[in-house]
Amino acid sequence: MGQVLYANVRDTAWLRPEGEWEADSGKPDSRYKLLAGGGDVPIVLIAEFEPGHHQEAHSHPTSEVLYILRGEVTIGDVTSGKGTMVFVEKDTHYGPLTAGPKGVKFLRVEIPA
């Protein structure tokens, strides 16, 4: 039997990442709201990177979709703005990611393997 899951971003607290998105002291920060995740449910989150936030090139063991809600982000040498969808297949090395001059807010959906 299937399931239906609801989450409202207004009811979810902002979290500070540890590890891959964590900003070093004095560098532009990032935060996220986890809307769903784990097991058979895709990981779904809203993330914000402050202007100039930089994340080194990396890969993930699952495929992911990024949808830019506000601002812009440069991934490698491609800059994507509001309304852009980016699909990254699992195990694809991509990046670096750099938030634009007004930062970036995006929806991230990690697709379970």
C-alpha cells in the first residue's frame, strides 16, 4: 500500500549543516529545512546559501534534483537562476558550487536508489 506525506516549510526549523555544506568560520554560511527523508522516502529539503558560499566539487551515491527558487548558483562553469532545474545522476562528480551575489535558495530532492 502507498503513502502520502505532507510537510509545510513554515512548520520546519532551519538547521545548520555539518560536513559537506558546513561553512568555515568567517565564510558565507548555509542552512536548510528538512521536509522529508529516509528509507523509501526521498530526502527533500529547502536550502539557502549566503552570497559567495562555496562548496567544493563532490558526488553523491544517489541521484538528485535541484530547483532554484531564488538567486543563482554557479555549478562548474554554468550559472543557473530562478526557475532552473538541475538533475545530477548518482556518482557524478560535479561542482564546485558558488552562490551568486544575492545568494541562492533551492529545493533539493534526493532520489532513493
